[in-house]
Amino acid sequence: MGIIIKQSIKGSIWSYLGVGVGFVTTAYLFPNYLTPEVVGLFGLLVSWSTLMGRLSLLGLPGVTNRLFSYFRDSENGHNGFLRIALLFHIVGLILFLSAFVLLKPHLVETNIEDSPLFVEYLYLLVPLTIATMVFTFLDAFNKMLYDAVFGTFLQEFFQRVLVFGVTLLFVFKLISLEQLIISYAVAISLKALIITFFLLRKKEIKMKPPTRRVGKSMQKEIVNVALFSLITGLGSMIVFNIDKIIINQMLDLTNTGVYTIAFYFGSLVVMPSRTLLRISGALIADAWRKDDIKTIEEIYYKSCLNQLIIGGFLFLGIWANIDNILIILGDDYSGAKWVIFFIGLGYLFDMSTGSNGQIIAFSKYYRVNLVFISLLIALVITLMYLLIPIWGISGAAVAIASSLMLNNLMRYIFLFWKYKMQPFNWKFSAIIGFNVLVYFVLQLIPEFPLIIDLFVRGGLIVLLTLVFILFFPVSEDITKILNSLKKLVDKN
């Protein structure tokens, strides 16, 4: 677990530096200087390009995560793995461009009235999708080289700094709206180019012929894993990107913009888990190859416990300050409250079930994920079409939260059934009870002016959480980190 904790800390530092930058951009600059329609365009471009980019990779990220450990050999160019990956990219790019040409008239026809801005900048989906393809694969490739931090740096921090910068240029009227939108697309795409040069500099990208031939059994395994990963990966992308697309189709680009901002606040809860799951996936894959069940159980337990502590702390901080957040966002975003709540709650549940997805994905039962994903897609799309007409964008958030909870419940039951893995104990109840208690204590505090109120409530949450963790050591890993920081402060 040492490498997981170290990289999780490094990744979380970049993530939360990015959160700071992203907060200023999303909570202040976007609501005050951009219309919800423009914000909705940004969210829609990212959702469509993510969906099409992952689909166009034809299951390559799954092949990388599951099978790269059999090819890993830097000195020998990873035994031709990158040649296989290049073939996936070429075929996928041809299929994507063909599909884009065929689908473009339909996208124009269905959006020209309610979302004309999306139609105007539809062409940006091409470079954004290509960049998504390149970054998604190389990030997965770099992660399997036991570096989960650099991708996090690019995705969570560097990209947000660029978006902040181009937004400031627009705020100070140094660029036009058209230039802002194009610059936003460049800022989102640039990370693909940077990670390419990063891996070239590390001499990890080598296209020389493999020193040993890929046997027919491995070729068959690559095809099988790719097909399966394509289906399940598409399912995951549909579930976590379809919300903005459906909101735009059923409502309009303005509602999509409000939802995009609200979703950002709700998703702050899950940010620390991204780095942990990136690196734990590589270790779980190696453990399954060695049939090391004990290590897998340890990763499962600690990922659930540590993520519940961190996620609970963040969810508490957001929901205890929800009225302050809505004041900062302004009247145009008054409908964001329950979107923030349900998205945050759904992600908190997702975090508290740890690395269950990776454990199943790298096991011999990885095909069962297809069943889970199929049920998940059916549920989330059905709920959205049922709930959006009733509750608007809050209905979409309920659909996402419900799908996250159901998916993780199915994974939990499956792992318990097949491997008797059960990570939960009394500590989880204590953590949940503590957070609920602190929330109700905070309700007794009178309201102060905005900035003072944020500091008072936020400060109390931090103080009480630190006391709880130090005096009731529910997590050995987090207690060790806090004690190390305490010693460092004492020395200085």
C-alpha cells in the first residue's frame, strides 16, 4: 500500500490545487462573466468528445489495464505493445471521422432551435475527440508504468490553469467570445500533446519490432478483452456523460450550463479517489496475476475506509456551506442546490465502496461487468426520461446518484458471493455517525456574513475532523500522515 498512499497524496495535492483554480473559474468567473448557454456549451463539448473518444479507442484502455503487465519491458520497447495500440488508434480514428460525417446533419437538426451555439461550434468535436483518444490511452499506459501522478497533474491542475487563463483574457476583453471558445478547446486538448512528449522523453514510446512474437492465444485474448472493454467502457461513458446530452435535448443549453456548474461542485467529493484508483488498479492487476488474494483484500478494505473518510469530510464541507455556495453562484444558478446534493451523495457512496470495480475488472470474472453496465445504462436513461420532466435538472442528478448506488451495490454483492470479500466494519458506522453529528451541530450556529460564515463552518469541520481522526484512529494510513505532519510542524 506504500506506493498507493504516496501517489495518492501527490495526486491529491495536484487535484486540490486544481480545485482551487477551478473553484475560482467555475464558481466566480463563469457565473459572473459567461452566460449559462456558454457554460452549457463547454459541458456539452466535453461530454460528446469524451463519449466519442472513448468509443473510438475500441476497448484499448481495457486491453492496456488488463494485459499490459504481460508486455511490460522498457528495454525491449514493451514487446511491441505500442504497435498494437497504434493500430487501434488508426482504425478507431477512421471509424470516428466516418461516424461524425454521418451524424453531423442529425446533430444540427436536433439542436438548431434550442442550442444554436452548439451547432455553431460543432466542428470542435473533431480535435477534442482526437485529443481525448490520445490522452486516455497514454494516461492508462503511463499508469501501468506505476505513474498515476502525471496524468492527474495534467487533467486536474494544468488543464484548469489553462482554462482559468483563457477565461481571464475574456474577462479583461483581450479576446472575443469566439476566441474564448476556441481557446477553451485548445486548453482541453493540450494535455494529450504534453503527455506524448513526456513519455517520449522518458523513452517509453518505442515502435521497434517486438523481441518475441505475440502468440495466437494472446492475440485472441487481446481481441476478447478489447471487445468486452469496448462494450463496458461505452456503458460507463454513457452513464457519466449522457446527463448533459439528455438535458440539452430535453431542455436547452442554458439548463445544461446550470447543471454543469452544479455537477462540478458535487463531483468535488470524488476527486481524491481518482489518483488512488489509478495506481491501485495496476497493483490489483499484478496481484491477480500472482493470485495474491490477501493483497487484494487489503487494498479493497483500505480504499473503502480511507475514501469514506475523505469523501465524507468533503461532502460535509460542501453541504454545510450550500447556502453560501448558492450566494456566490448568483440567481441564475438557484436551481443547482439539489443537483449538488445528489451528485455529491452518489459520489460519496461510490467512494465508500472503494476499488471494487478494479477488483472485478482484473479478475477472471471480468465479463460480469457487462451485466452490471447493461442494467446501469437502462436504469439511468429510464430515470432521466422519467424524472427530468418532473424535477428538471435535479431529476438528472437523482438518476446519476441512483445509478452509482445500484452499480456499487451489485459489485459489493458479487465480490462477497464469489470471494467472501467484505470490507465494512464498525469503523464505517463511526465515520458516518460523526459526519451526521457534525452537520447537525453546525445547524445550531447562527449565520454570519458570507466570507466569515465560510471560514467559521469550514474551520469547525476541519478542526473536529482532525480531533476525531487523531483521538479515534479509525484509519491507520491517515493517522500516520497526520502524525508525520504534526512532527514536522513541531520541529519547525
